[in-house]
Amino acid sequence: MKTFVKNLFLVVMFFVLLSIVFSLFVQPKTKPEQTIALSEVARKINAGSIKQIAVNDNDLIVTDASGAVWHSQKESETSLTQSLANLGVDKTKLSAVSVQLQTTNAGNSLWLTIAIQVIVPFVLVLGLLWFMSRQTQKGMAQTFNFGRVNLKLFMNPKERITFKDVAGLQEAKEELREVVDFLRHAKKFLDLGARIPRGVLLMGAPGTGKTLLARAVAGEAGVPFFHISGSEFVELFVGVGASRVRDLFAVAKKASPSIVFIDEIDAVGRERGTGLGGGHDEREQTLNQILVEMDGFDRETNVIVIAASVTGDTPVLVKQNEEPKLLPISEVIDAYYQEKEGNVEKSANGLEVLGFEKKPGGDKNIYFQNSAFKKVRSVFRHKVNEIYEIEYNGGKIKTTGNHSLFIRTPRGLKKKLVSEMKPGEILVNLPYKVNQTTKFKEIRAHQFNQEFNLELPVWQPLFEKFESVDFAYQYALARTNEIPQTKLGEQLGFSQRTIGKWQQGICGPRALSRNYYQHKNTLPEKVRVTPGLMRLFGYYAAEGYSRKEIDFCLNINEKGKIAEIKTLMKQIFNLKPDTERNITHNAVNIVYYCKPLAEFFAYYCGRGAHHKHIPSFLFTAPKEYFIEFLRGYANGDGCLVEKGRNKGNLVLVSVSKRLLLELNWLSRMHGFEPSFSEFRNQEGRRINNGKPLKSSIAYRLEFWKTTNPFKNVERKESLHPLSKIKKITKLLYKGYVYDFCGCENEAFFAGEKPILASNTNRPDVLDPALLRPGRFDRRVVLDLPDIKEREEILVLHMKNKKAAQGVDLRRVAQRTPGFAGADLANVVNESAILAARKNKKIIDQIDLFEAMEKVILGPERKSHVLTQREREITAYHEAGHALVSTMLSQADPVHKVSIISRGRVAGYTLKLPNEDRHLYTRKHLLAELAGALGGYMAEKIVFKDVTTGASNDLRIATDSARHMVMEYGMSEKFGPIAFGTSSEWVFLGRDLGSERDYSEKVAQEIDQEVRLLLADAQTQAQKILIAKRPILDAIAKRLIESETIEKEEFETLVRAYARKPKKTGSPNNKTSA
């Protein structure tokens, strides 16, 4: 720190001294107050108002009779007299003006001045170079140490972990006790000629304790524990990875016996090959060196290697079905997963994300050319317990420590792990400014299609709201003379008379007819997207309202803007205002009573101040369209700062975060860099002396003078600081993190101020040479804990928590099958948070149960209010699940039924097995199929209709039935046969899909078998629900009253209506085991 302060002081003093020297010889120029053109000077001379003109080369200082001073310029190669004569100045008038010539006097000290101006800066620069050479000696030393490995050694007694600190995992600990015994007493093994495993590969789901177990081995053995990430071996320069491997094992051998823990070994250890499925040459060299070090000619070393891997997350601009959307990454990726599903890659066909193009050239370094949408091969999500928050100039981003971001270096862009980043490093943001010597920097942003041509349907947004009516109408026409009109009416919800008129061609649905709108002959069918339409959209986003009419509200004095809106509406839509109202003081409302047009504006730009957004196609339109939209919005909700240090800045304000975030990204894609911020409006403020308003959150987008799109259209100036990292903080976190896999150039932009993040490919299969005897020949699988181990883990995590007497952790362990150790730790932590939130001093049983449900299903959504009708449907749906499962002896018992919304579900039935299950019988799967369809059948029986709430149940049932037929050999028709052969996805080095090895006829028979299983399950559920209808009604009624039924109350309720609940078996031989 002292050296840094000293160096900083010397650099500052150098520049101070340099500025003092030059200030002695450079005459300060005082700018005149005003500047006028030479033609104006000529006019004033003819008017006789000019008194004196001072000429200094081409600069003119003009003084009039009142003493006012102006600055002007003449032509460079023409005299002043000639220039004024060319402008029509009368010679008589010119002779009355005093013209003075000013020259720079060199004096007798010319040579001394030249000597000082040359010699003194030369001496100062020479001194600076000498100072810099001293500082770079350390950098040269680092260059020569480039191949050295950055090992992290853990030997702190306070951090010592033993097997006692690891709950559960008994088999894994037993396996590793041999390793510990070898490290403690190596001689007794070697004397017998035993060969101890050189490598141990820990395999298991995230959160099962791989890293913790590796540290426990080191703690038990009392030997040094070295930790390194696999990605640290992968470098830009050839041979660095292999060199670091040699250095790693050299350090470990010196500390022998020792343990080396390689995290994310898949970064260098994926399967080698050539061509499409092959690896990176440098990675292969690194892998080859690992193989040699672990089992080469030099084998007599007591070093053991352990490995594991994980991934990361962030938010992005994506393109789905060719439509750009700025969304949180969770909204993009969660759509590919079912509830509670994770740790599995999902194929993402048709998905693109904003990444970048490399600058072409022969250089191996990576340079930024422009941003561009890149295809995504697959998506991935999983849960973590901690993340890193990186704060940089203009924004923040949260990601996992093993995720990578791109940083700027003198040799281009480079990926770096977040856990290894340091303050002062520069992230890659959009737009990308190329460093140059002048303030005019090259701006690299996005390449837009200049041949943009688009038409928008005006009526379509209105009629899209009535898609269900259109479907009913088309269905009724298609079923003419096939289904009776009365039955069609019952199915579609329309009267028999209406169906008859449709089929006879007398009329169509009123909702789909334009005849009921007064502007049916006025509004165009389509409008072309023009800069004028974009400006009108901008006005609407700022000042427009869409209800049954469209309304623009402006200040009554903004006559130019009012006239412009009227002109644009007339030119584009052929409409004049229906009325102009003055409801609010000093405001005017321009109103058009045109519902189709109101829906049109709401469709493309949103409805309501908090939900405004830009038209999605604007992300692909050229600059002039963006400029006009921004101009319209700035005319409505923008202003120029009139005083202070930010004078001249353009400020846009909105309560819609989405709108300003989209404008922020779009501005940067066009090369303009604004700042985005959030602020809170004070409570009690008034608008036009109205009622006091509540405090609210709003958002600001600010363009500096040098980045104002209206003044600096060519983006020549940019004085903004780069995205330099200010602070890095590690935070506790609960929930999923997300990633894109297989993006071109392995990068995508992310964040409110977009920066360039790295994606992962996550290969799951290592090179076979790593797994052969002599290397990672000992593979320890860390399974999910059973009920006993879950209880031990809960006891361990409850040690430092204040729990109420009588808390039964066994009951919590029973309700958490499939939970990893990290999940159970999360449950305990959530229970403590819930208790603290309720101002409790201790954690009780209810807190633990609520925490468990929160981890499984997500938090309660109290804002998700169902209508009375929806509550009844949800109650019967969940009651159907619970009742069918209870009546089937092979199904898992019901522990809880609720219609309280959690996560994305309106209600849930919690079924848990009495004991941990690893094998599933055919009877059990058939019972679960019937239980899954219980909610669907309950809706159908009670309400004579079904809802979309059963969609997830149907998907689960269909997948389960297909697995039974194709994988488990549980089809009576096909018997013990599995269909489909695995096909390798060579980019991942693992099996991902299956290749069809059966004929089209067999495929049809498979579909028929799946339908048969589902039909039998449906019949089984239907019989139970009809036979036990009183119990179904009682459960549903109780759910509507109390919203939640626990296991004890549920069983009491069932017994009250059926003293001896009949266990229903399979309805026919086809579905019995």
C-alpha cells in the first residue's frame, strides 16, 4: 500500500511539473463572449455599427460602437479587405473602421524559449521512462512466471474439517478412510507391495458435499490441501497449461504427502478426439501432462487428486421465434423445465442471445467487432448457496464464482473466473470503445439491417383477444352436418340458434366483425413502419393512454407537439381528434374514440404507465427509427438539464423499468451510452396542486452532452469511463442460477448495463484415459442422503440454531426425500429466517415445515388472488389428486393438500413415500398415473369441463407412460424390450438423445400402448371419484374453507365418510401387474 501511494504521488508530481513548464510558454486564449459569421460582420459594417476589427492570422475580433465584442473568422488565403469586398462591403464604410494587425512577438529570447520547450520535456519524459522501467521489472518477472500455477493452500487449524463435520455419506467416508490411512501410514502399505489409488473422482449432484468431503480427507490425514480450478490450466498461450500442471505436481510433491483438489476438471479433461468431437489442442496438451504426472514414469509420490464441477447465471436480450425480447434469464430458461427440475441440460432450438462477432484477422487474440444475435444450443439451471456481486462503473451483476466474464486486455478480450477477478479490471461493455490517442474514439456497437421493411396489421391486435371465439366459429363450421347444433352449443358455450346462424351463413361472431366499429372504413388494413410512426409511438409511450379510446395528454402550452401528434395521426391513420378536453389545470387531452387503434398502440407499446415498453421490432430497425422513437418520447417525458455540472444532459424519466431498460440496451446497440438509475419520489408531492401523492419508485435514463443521440448522431465523441470493477462481494444465495450452453464465441451480453459474460458447455464425460487404473481409478459416488442421513444432516445444521423443545427432525427428514445436503441446509436457514420474520425467539416445527415447502415449491404468492370460481375448480382438482391416491394402496400417501398458490402453481398435493424408494414397481407407476389424472377427472366430473391447470399433470403422466413402454419393459404387448439407441452429442462428449431404431408401424403401436395406459388410468380415477363423490365434495368444501388440509385432518375426514376406505385395485387385467 505504501509503495502504491508513493508511485501515485510521483506520477501526479510529474504531470504537475510538466503542466507548469508548458504554462510558462503557452499564452492562454480567452474566448470572446459571442461568435458571428463573416457575412454578419459585413452587414454590420454597411450599417456603420462596427468600430474596430483586430486581425490575428485568420481570427477576427470585432468591436462595435457600443463596446460589444464578437469573434469571427475570414477565409484562410484571402485578405480581409478582399473577403469583405466579396461580401458587398462598401469601401467608404470599410475605411471608417479601424483595422489592426496583431502578430506574435518572438523577442530576443527565442532560442532560450526553444531550448526550454524541447530540453525540459525531454528530461521529464526520460525520467518517466526510467520510473516505468523500474515498475515493469516486476511485470517481467510475472511474465517469466507465466507458467507457474496459482495454488491455494488450506492448512489453517481453525478451518480444519474432519469426517465428524460431514453428516451422512457413510459409504463414501469408508471408501476415503483407506486414502486417509495411506496418507498417515504409507509405509505399511508399501511394505506389502500395495498400490494405493493415485486419483479419486468424486461424482454426485450439486450440493451433495464433494468439496466438503475432499477437505475432510485432508483434515483427517493432517496433510496440506491444495485447491485449484480446472479452468486455470487453460490459457491463451501454447504450453502454459501443461507447464502449470508440471508446476502443480512439483509443488504437491515437495509437500508430500498431500492432496490436490481440482475443481471443474471437465475444463481440461473432456474426451479427446479429432474434428467435430475433438478437443482444444491446448486442452489436450494439458490433459496429456495430467495423465503423465498421475501415472507416468515417476510414480513414487504420495499425491492424491480429487475433482468436481459446477456452473453459473445472469439476465439477457434474446430472440425467440425471431422476436427480440429483453427478459430476466429465469423467464427464458424456466420455460424449459418442470417444477423442481434442474441439473439437466435442455435443448433450446430456435433460441438466440445477443453475443458478439470477432474482428476478422489472422491474430489468435480475440477482438470485438460488433454485437450480434447468436444461436444457443441448450440451457441449464441448478441451485447454489452463494454468489458474487460485482460492482462496476454504471452497474452491478451477480453471478457464481466459477462463472467467467470477459475483461479487456492490451491483447484483446480474455475470459476470467469471477472468483479470481480483482477491482480495477475492465469489463467488456456495449458499446465497445476502442482506445485511441484523441477524444474521438472508434465506437463498435451493433450492425442493423439497413434494408428494414415492415408493415403492421392495424386490426389484428383487436381480434387476437377473441381467438377462443374464432376457434369456436371455425370449429362449428367444420362440424356442419356432423355434430348436432345443440351439442355443439353445449361444447362451445353458445346457443343452438347462434350455431345455426353461423353454419347457415346468416352472420358471424360479433366480436370478429368490423361492422360494429365506426372507423371500419377509415382505418387502413396495414401501416408501414416509418420514422413518423416511430415518433408517434414515442409520444404514446410518454404521454399516451389506451382504454376504449386513445388519449394523448400534454401541457396546454406545448402547441407544437400537439400539432405534430394531430398531423401524424391524420397522415398515418386518417383520423382527426374526436374531442379535446381540459380536465386538468394547464393540460389538454387529445382523444380519439377508436378502440381498434387503442388496442393497436397497447399491443406494440403497452398499456398503463408501469407497463409501457418499446415495440419489439425496434431491436432490429436501423438508427433513424430508434432516433425518432426516442425523440417522440423525449418530447413527452424528457428534459435538458439547465444548470449545474450536468447542464446540457438529456434526461428521460419513467415509472416503467422495462421501458427504460429496453431504451438503455437499444441506445447502446446504436453506440450511445446513457446511464440507468433508480430513484424514489418523495411522499406528499403534488401535481398541478392536486392531492398529495404516495412515495413511488421511478427510473432515469441520462445521456451526457457527448452521447446525446440528437446532437452527436455520428457517435464521434465519448468521454465516459470504462466499466472498471469497483468492488467484489461474496453473498449468500438461495435458488437457481442459469446459463446458456454452446453459444458461438462462448459469450452473451448481460445486466442492466450490458457486459460480456461467458457461457459454458458442461461436458459430463471425462476422457477414458483419466479413468483407467493408475489415475482416477477410484470413483466415489455421493448419493442423495436417505432418511437417516437426512436426519443427521439436519441435526448438524441445527447445532447453532435456537430450536423449540419437541422439534422432531425425523418428521422433516421424512418429508424431504431427494434433498441433497445443501438443500437441507437451505431448509434450516429458511426456517430461521421465517422465525425471525415472525419475531420469534426460537424455531418451531411449523417453521421447518413451511421452509421445506418454500424450498420445494417456492414462496407463497399472496398477491395471486383466485376468483371464487377458480378456487372451487382448484379445490376439486387437488381433492381429486388426493382422493385417488388415497384409495390406491400402491400410491404414495398424502401428507398435505392446499390451494394456496406457491411458485407457478395454484394449488398442490404433497405426496411422500413412507420410506426411501430406489426401485419402482409396475403397480406403483400405474397407481401414480391414476393419481396424476385424478385432478383432471375431478374437473371433468364436477364441472363438465376441463381447465389448463391440468397441463403439467398430463405431461408428467404421458412421459411416465412412455417410459414404461419404451424403457422399463412394462408393456404387455411388447414385453421386455427397450426402444431407441443412444446417440452421442459429440460437442458434449456424452449421450443426450436417442436414435429411433424401430419402424413407423412400431412407433404407432408404441403410441397406442401409451394411450391405452393413460385411458386405463383415466377410467380407474373416474370410477374412484364417482364412487367416492361424497368424500370428494367434503375434501373440496374443507379446502375452500381453510385452504390447507394436513395429513391428520385429511385422514380423519376420509374416515368420517368411509370408516374402512376401500383400496381399489386395477380395473382390468390389462393394467394389473
